[in-house]
Amino acid sequence: MMAPPTDRRSGVNRSLTPKRRKRVTENDDYAAFVRRAIAAYSRRVATGDVDALEGMAALSADLDTAIAHAVTALRTQHGYSWADIGARLGITRQAAQQRWGTSTPPSATNSDSTRDAGSCL
């Protein structure tokens, strides 16, 4: 059997064939995924794995650190005001500034030392 000729052009008219768009995961979709993952983790711990409770509680500290980094980036890199941030969170600008207005956000090294080295932010 002979191999097909390599110099033969495709029969597809490229100008009429739409380019496939890269699938983009929106933040709302990603947040829904994270919520499902946390709920699943909760169900696993609730089956009787009391030792995993400590790791689950450490997620709270990780989330607080991630929020602080996001708020800092929104303020410094994108110019959002404390009023903008407070409005999105349903709190006053003063409350947002008091909570996240430190000169430096908490770093991953300052959070709970029980976290494993494989976690990411």
C-alpha cells in the first residue's frame, strides 16, 4: 500500500473554516469548582477522619492569606479603592482598610506551620 502524497493540499477552505477558540474558565466557574471541592473534602472528613480536621482548618488560614494577596494586588496593580473593595464584600471602606490595609500582606511563611510543603497559593 502506498503512503498518501505529502504535497497534496487539504480540501478545507481555511478562510471559511472558523478557528477554534481556546476555552476560557471564568472566575465564577472556577469559584464554583472550588466550592464543590471544599464541600467534598468536608464530606470526606465527616466520614470519621478526625485527623484530617486540622488540615481542613488550615485551609481557612490559606484562604485568608489568598484574599489578602488579592486585595493588595487589586489596590496596588489595578487601582481599586477601599470603597470599591468594601462594596463588593458588603462592608464599609473603613472595615476593608482595617482588615487588609496593612503595609505588607501576610506571607505564606507566616501562616500555620502545620501546612504541608505541597500546598499552593
